[in-house]
Amino acid sequence: MSSVPERYNSTIDESVAHLISRAADKRGLDSGAIRPRIDLAIEKYVLRDNEHAQTIEVKEFIDDMRADDLCLIIACERGDEAAWEDLVANFDGAVKSAARKISSNTEDAEDLASSIWAELYGLRQDADGNKKSKLAYYSGRGSLAGWLRAVVAQLAVDQFRKQSRYVQIDEDREFENLAAEASASSDHHGASDVHNPEERYSESRTAADVSESLETAIAGLEDEDRLILKMYYFDDLKLKEIAGTFGYHEATASRKIVRVQNEIRKAVEKSLRTQHGWSDGEVKRYLSDTASGLGISFEKLLTILVVIGLLQDFWR
């Protein structure tokens, strides 16, 4: 059942009706078939980051949706074979192109593209026997082709993780070296205070505590939040590119990154205190001294730590 506040109902109903009227091919869908998907998108992309959003923001959000793409996907989910044929015919080229850019050879690219269609069709089932399809994640925001490319990239990452669970790649080593340099640099700024974390913990124990806290914090994020951070920090994509992939405004992408950064920082600090017994002073001194030793700001240090955590999470 939708948790969208009732005050938005009339605005949503009017906007959904307008969305259906904009579709060149409605696929036989009415507002009853489309409204649940719209509600989910509003909860996730509008109200989650701004629970007091104005009705005009909700209206603009729906007005920006791709009417034909959304109707096509919902029709596919409902088992419309003609819709499926159109989806494959119109977007197979985009899927294969994305797969070729990611894969090392033609054979792997073909396998990846085939896997995408299996994931979209929903070969797996839940406990009630219902299909589990990635189509459920398309909100209508942004182009369907762009969303499919993101699905290809995510599936490639998932497959790589399964194949390389025990393999440490060069990027891992580079960031581990950077983390080691951070610990070494902070040792020179620790003086002789017996309460300094570098005095209380051995260097390896300290690094292990921080690493474990980071891993826990990032593992606790939603899949989309982890992917957004990876795209921003590791893939070096601009906010505009990230926003375009997920179909929301650049400002929304910025707010999401800031929110997730804060969530990670709070989770890491809480874990160091509650799970590893660090005091408030030790948490602040260790992180501040490490940043100072590297000649960077605390915010930059947090960025480094997030990237390290993302690498550990994505490439294991």
C-alpha cells in the first residue's frame, strides 16, 4: 500500500492522467496500472530526500517522466508479449553496445547481453512464485536506453565480484597503500599523548577497525546509493551524468551524495565507538591527525575512505 501522503493525491491523479495522454502507445494501460509505480517513484526520489516537498515539485517530477518508456515497461511486467517484442527490437542494440564497451571480448559481451534480458524478463521467482524482474526498478525518469546501460554496468560488476572474490586487483593495492601512508603520516603527528589512538592501538589494529567500520557502513547502504557513490568517486562521473542515468535532477543527485556521505560518516564513527571501544576524542583525533598528516581536509579524507570502502565492497 502506498505511503504517499493524501495531500498529494489530487495532484498525482491529474499528473498520471496527463502522462497517459502523452503516451503515443498507451499499451492498454489505465491510471490503476500506472499509479502504483508513480507512487513508488515519488516516495523514493522526491519524498525520501524532502518529506515536505511542494505539490508543484511532485507534478514536475511526474511531468518529466518518459510516458512511452514507462508504459512499455509496465506492459512488459504485465506479460504483454507485443510489448516485449517491441522492447527487444528497440533496445537490443543499446544493450549489446553497452556490453561490448564493458567486456574484454565479443563472446563475453554476448553472454552479458543475454544475461541482461534474462534479468529483465525475470527468470527467478520469489517465495510466492512471482517473477523477480529488474524492470520493477525503472521509474520512467530518464531515458530507458540510459537506464538499460546502467543495468548492464551493474550486472557486469556483480559477475566480476563473483569471479574475483579472492583476487585483489591493482586498484585495491593502490588505495591500501594510500591508507597505509595515512596511518604512517599520522604517527608523526601523535606526540606522546597516551590517549592518542595511535598509542592505544597498534597501526594494524587501528586500520582494521576503520576498514571494518567502513565495510559495515557501506554494506548497510541501499544498492542504488552504493552505485551512485561508485559512479561519483570511482567512475568519476559528473553529477549531471549520474542524474541522467537515474532520471532525476542534478540537484537531487547532489543531495543524495551529501546524504549518503553523512550516513557513512555517522555509521563509521558510531561503529568505532560502539563496536571497537573508541572514545569520542580518539575518533576525532585519529581522523583529524590522519588528514593533517596527508596535508588534506577532513572531507577529502572521508572521500578517500569511502573509495577504499567501495573498492572493498565492489571488487571482492
